[in-house]
Amino acid sequence: FKRGRRLAKAADRGEKLPEECIISFEDPAEMMKLVTTARLALFRTVKEMPGSITEISQRLHRDRSAVKRDVDELERAGLVVVRERVLPGHGRMKEVRAAASRFSLQADIV
């Protein structure tokens, strides 16, 4: 509730709200399955500089198909978005970018 009140007061003052996303997991094992070392590196790379899957795989020195599978998982979880971008005179490309500038992943162990 504290966070909600803080955001509501900022909105009332007309301030720009921070771009953040909270993703909750019912099962901590699901969170651990999503957040692998490779996917964390991929997410950080995309957050630093969005790009196509091919560009990202080259920057990470990883196989394109493996990067595509990881992008699909991160997109399903809401961490990245994939949008088609028009390239002047060159057609289109799918660009991968972080869905928000800040994320919080939460899991409750009961």
C-alpha cells in the first residue's frame, strides 16, 4: 500500500511515474526456471541497447536460435517486448527491448 500511495501522490502532482514492473510468481521454482544466467545476460544486453535477435546473438556470441528461445520466454514473462520496426528502404525487423526500465521479481515461499 505504501508504494501505491507514493505513486498516487506523484500522479496527483502531475509527475511522470517511474517505468517499473513487478512480476510475481506463485511458485519460486518458476522464477528460478525463468532467471538463468544466460537470460539475465540477454536481458541486460537488451536493456542497454535494444536490437534484433540476430544483433543481440552476435553481441552475446550465442546461437541465434538459443537467443530466440530465451527472448520468447522473457517476452512471455513480460520482461521484454518484441515489436516490428520499419527500416527505411530495407523492409522490417523485429526489435527486442526491455518492457520497463526497472523490474522487481517476487516469489513467496510458503
